[in-house]
Amino acid sequence: MKDFTRSAFSFVQKFKIFGIVSLILAGIGAGCFIATVFGAHVFNFDIDFAGGVTSTYNLGVDVDASVTDNIHKIVSTTTGKPASSVQAAGADNTRVIVKTLELDSETRDALFDAIKAEYSDATAEGATFISGSVSDDLKNSAIKASLLAILLILVYITVRFEFRSGIAAVITLCHDICLILAFFAIFQLPLNINFIAAALTILGYSINATIVIFDRIRENSKGISSIQVFADITDRSIRQTLARSINTSVTTLIPIVLILILGVPSIQNFAIALIVGILSGTYSSIFIAGPLWVNLKKIGTKKA
């Protein structure tokens, strides 16, 4: 049998340190979520979750990045609030879709007048309103989708490995989501439906990174019953997959960072959520998931 007991750095032995750090950071996100449930205004909810209006304008000019930036300035100056997003649209690329929080009719008229003053051929092509009740439905659906995804992942991991590994994986996933929530709450980034898409993407990315490590642990621990040896095997397995985990994260981050730098404002928050989630997912799969599985097995062994 291979000697798994020699280790330059023990992820399992250092779990308390990483666990405390993660508990603090994830606790901030969880606390913000709970506070929101009880009515506190912690997050910067975008139009998707807070209600608002989506207006379409035909500017009569080719809409490029400078035009969308200019529309952003016009909206901020006229309404006193930043636009949630300004997107180019239309086959001829002369239209913009402007999303803002709820505006009264006078403010909407003033906004169109300001746009008309800047672009003389501009015409208003209609507006769509999202009420608070619809926004609440979106939030509830988003929460249900996330919980369902986590539940199905628990079932999958339990079937493929064991129940304690499934619990460890689910706790790791919740940790990643809470970290993203904490980041968005601290920096007051707009929380919209793109965030939910990013969160579900991160769930898939994080669980994939965790499964790679769990697979290696299972391969190395065949025929092993000692919990201490299992802890050493976990350390060895994490080291064996460390380069793969880091390389995968770096190659994934490169195009997303480019999207953040070169992309339009409407998808930049999506890119930020992905970047934070990938970094968190890489960290948790390496420092949290495996050691947590070991500690859950220790608890089960003591009870037995």
C-alpha cells in the first residue's frame, strides 16, 4: 500500500483555520439573506427583483459603446438614479433598451426629452412595467430553483459516494453562494436575474471541482477503514488534484475577465458574479470539501 502519511501541508489539520474564515465570510452572506427575508434593505435589487420599467428608444443612429455610455449619463442626470442597464437592440442597431427603477410619468417624459435633445431623430417605442408582485414571484422562483439544484446535487453525490460526502458537498455549495451574496451586499452591486444564472452556473462548476477530488479520494481509499489513514489519503488526494483544480480555474477565469473588461455594462455584473464564484468554488473544493468529509466521518465514527 502506498504511504499516504507523509505530508508537507495537511489540508485536514488546517481545516479549523480555513473553516473559521469561511464561516465568517459565508455568515455575512447568510446574514444578509436572512435580514432581507425579514424586510431589511441589504441588497441593491435591480429592476428584475424590485420592479421598474423597461423603455425602448429608437435613436436613429448606430448604437455603440459611446452611445450607451452617453444614455447612462442622461438617465442618471435626468432621473437622479443610475440606469439598471442600457442595451443596444434591433436589427439595424439603432435602438436602445433602457431599464430603470420605477419612474413616474413626468420623469419618463423628462427622460425622453433629454434623449431627444441629444439625438434629434429619437422616438419612444414603448415601455414595459414590472410590478412589485411580479418581482416577488421572480425572487421566489429563483430561491426555489437554487434549493432544488442543491437538493438534486445532494442526492447525486450520496448515490455516487456516500451520504456524508453529499452533506459536505452541499455545505460547500451553500458556502460559495453565501460568499457571492456577501460580495454583492458589501459592494452594493445590482442583484438581478443574471445573478441567478451566474449562481446556478457556479453550483455546477463548484460541484464538478469537488467531485474530481472526491473521485481521487475514493480511488485512493479502497480497502481503507481507519479514519486516520482516510484523513491522510484525503490530504494526498487533494495534492494530486491541486494542479488540475488551479489550471482549470485559471483557464476559465481568463475569458470571463476579458468579458468584464471589454464587455458591455449589462453583462459585467454577471461576469463579476462568475469570477467571485469561481474563486470561491476553487477555494472551497480544495480547502473545505475534502477536510469537511473527513470530519463528518470522524463524527459518525465516534457516534458508532
